Amino acid sequence: MVTEVKKVHTPDLSVKHLQSLFVAAVPAGFPSPAADYEEDKLDLNKHLIKNPAATFFVRVTGDSMVGAGIHHEDLLVIDRSIEPKDKNVVIAVVAGELTVKRIRIKSRKITLEPENLNYSAQEIAEDTEFEVWGVVTSVIHKL
Amino acid sequence: MKEVFALVDCNNFYVSCERVFNPKLAHRPVVVLSNNDGCIVARSNEAKALGIGMGVPAFEVADLIKKHNVEVFSSNYTLYDDMSSRVMEVLSTFTPDIEVYSIDEAFLNLAGFKCSLTDYGRKIRQTVKKWTGIPVSVGIAGTKTLAKVANHIAKKSARVDGVPDLTDSTNLEQVLAEVPVEKVWGVGIRTAIKLKRVGIETAFDLSKADINWIRNRFGVVGVRTVYELRGICCYQLEQNPPAKKSLVVSRMFGKPVESVEQLKEAAASYASRAGEKLRRAKLAAGLMTVFVTTSRFIKNKYFNSHTVEFESATNNTTELIRAALLSIDYLYRKNCQFKKCGVILTALVSESRIQQSLFDNTDREKSHRLMKAVDAVNARVSSPLRWAAEGLCQSWQVKFNRRSCRYTTRWDELLKVT
């Protein structure tokens, strides 16, 4: 598709809004009593991401995990550095396909469980190519 | 204290990046093409086994690619760059003394580490693989040149988890005898040919070469290579890379360009990209050189360049584009089929140290805010804001026909899971 340009607008540079030099309050009198209690602002990145080098975001398609609060189009925060444990929600690679499921590890048996009655659990056979791509640590769901 | 270096090198780096986000590519022949989908710049082991060479033009191996159903990707430098910085970040958790040597290689200084170096190397490998998905090889030795040799052995050896440690090797001579001289760090193809002419075929031969002869023929750099092969450390870790002296944005065109309009679009677009890069590095440029070139193999050969000096150093895209367009007016020649154009920025200074010219009446503060706003928008959207001078169709644009998604830097190109 060719984008057609009807009109090119040039910016109006005739008016300048320069900051006047003397607007800041002159520091005299008592300093703010709160200055000592100043802390960093809350940073969602720090809250959600413990290990930036190993953290990836992925987008969910489908509804197989709605029971776990994971919906279509949600954003998942994945930390690859975490060792997957029984009952973790993980991104797994099964025969080359990426899938988000709850992992069940019982002795040597691994099962991937959906959280939606319309889907069935998948037991991983010994000879299936299987790998945990990363552990899901948070869901970001837009309302 | 005795020096100990580890060289960590990502295996088939670009291919490995593609595989992290596309697990179906495992065990399959995969290649990545250079800019403009021209030459092969990365190959999976399976592709190497098919006889697909490094750097060969893609059309030369088109038959092989078709016959063996090789997966072909355009280079996705945005993704490779992000994955590279992740790998380096993981490596820096193992030692603070790290030299990022290239996009896929780093030297680590492990001097004074009391643990088993082989075990430590193995831990490095496992951690990088687990955290980032990228497989790496690790080689350890007392000099950087020998660490390169060790890494070469790690790559060649059949044992996938091997971490060769040459620091206390008793059979170093045997090891070096197996390494062809052209594989030695710092020995280029031409040097290798000269060496082989006098019977120096392997790294071992080179390590035994007469120092005076080497100094006469190859200078002090050659002498250092020989000493390093003998285990005498001549190169330390370079942790503070020299400040950037220049910044280049240049690309081949997707197809030859003849019109001045298209050439201007391309130059404007590269200038714009250069501005982005400058601002990211918090730099400003004092000089801009624009060059244009036709193919070397046609009748109407032409190469020329033009340099513009800015009144005060700048990283403002509008100013950069204005200079680029001026240069093209000067450089353009009719009936030439241009193949490539580029923008080189030099006399780089820190953004905070821009010397204002006395007669400069640009509102720097305002233009700075505009650039910040443009950069902020472009970080978020997949079709970026562009200056009109860059053109709309950009038919000269390089081809990236088979680029994968920029999985780690674009909200709208994230990996999808079901």
C-alpha cells in the first residue's frame, strides 16, 4: 500500500518559550523536614524483574490457562534463571512448540496441566523432546 | 600473580539467537544472511556439515539450500545486540574483570581464582545457556592468545561439555601442533601464507620461530604473538574501550539507485539513524562525511565523498539531514548507478560538552526536547516516526525479507505462546 501525502506541515518556530533564569525558590530559611526521609520512587521493573539478563516477556494466545488468571493477549514475565519446581507455571517446549502450562513433577514423571476444563493434561513421554524454556513469575493483564 | 584468561565465545551466535525464540530450528540446518540478504554470515553446525561456507554469496548455495530445506534468515541485529548484552551481563556475574571483545566474545580474567578452573568454566557455560538460551564455548589459558587456542579446541572437540584449560598443560606442544597457524589469534590469511612459505604450518611451529626473524618480518605485534604462544603474557584485559572516534551508518541499496531524489532519501535516512545512535551514546558530532559509490565492476565507475563541518557539534537529526542533503547536491552525478551511500560522523564530543558558537541562534534546549520525544516514540512503535526527507516508500531500502521478530525490544513483536 502506498501512503499518500496530502499536505506537509512545517513547524511554527516563531514563538519561543524560554525558561526565565530566576524562577527557582531561593533556599533560605528552614530546609524541608521531609528531605531526610526521601526514598526512591516505586519502580515496577524492580518489583517484577529480579534478574534482567534472564528475564523475557512473552504474549499469551488462547485460553488454556484462564484458571490461573492467564488470559488471551496477556503479557507474561519469564525468568529463565529459576529452577522449575512442581506446580510452577512454566513456558515449555514440547516437540518444538512453545506452550504455557502448570508443570507437575512427580518422581520421574512430568505432566503439563492446563487450567481450563476444555483442555486435557499432557504427560511427557521419555522420548519426547522436552525442555522448560522458563518459569512464569508474573502475569500482566490489561483491564 | 600468574595471569589466567578465559575466552568465552558464543557458538554460531546469530543462529543460536534465532533458535532461542524458535525451538523448531533445533537440529536443523539454519543460516543467517548479511545486510541486503547478500552473503552467509552465520551457519548452524548442520549447515556447515552440508558444505555451506562462511561469507559465500547466498545465490551460490541456493541449490544446497533448496535441496536440504535449509532455514534462511535475514540478519536481525536488534535481536542479536540485545542477546549479546544479556550474555555479557551474565558473564560479568562471574568476574568483574571482563573485556567484551566482540558481539559474541569476551575475555574474563580469572587470575587468583582458587577453585577448579575447568569446573568454573563449565558453570559459566551452563549458566549462560540456562539464563539466555545461548550455547557458549569456554577456553582457559595463561595468555589471551592461548585462551583463543583453548577455545578453538573446545569448539572442535567432540565432547560438548569440555572446557580446555591450558594453564598447567603438560602437553601444550602437542596441543599447539594440532592448531593450523591461520587459526592463531592475530594471524591473518596473508600472514599465514607468508609463514607457510617458510614451513611454519602450525601454532607449535610459530611458537618456536626465531624472535629476531619474526621482528624483522612482522614487527612487534608478531613478536607478541609468539611470546603469547610460549605462555608469556603480553596482552592484558582492555576494560575501558577507547572512546568512540567515529560513527558510521552505511548500507548497500536493495537495487541500484539513479535518481537524486532517491539518493537524498537514503542519505537523509542514514543521517537520521546516525542521529539516533549519537543520542543513545550521548555524543554529538562536529563533522559529517557523506560518501556515495557505484559498483566497481561497471563502466561508469564513481566514488566521491563530501565533508560538512557543523558550526557547533550536534546530534540533532534536522541539522544532520540538512548537511546530508547538501552533500548529495554536491556529490550527485547523472547516469550513475549508485550501489551504496553512507554517513560518517567524526569529531565526536560528549553531548554535555558542546561548545556553543557565538552566532548560533538555534534553540538547543527545544531541539533537544524534540529529539528526546522522537526517540521515545520510536522506542515504542514498530513503524517509527521519520523525517519527511527520508521518503515514504524507500524503494532503495535494504531487503530484510526473512527477518525474524525483534522479540526482546518491541512490544508488538513479542514471542507468542499458547
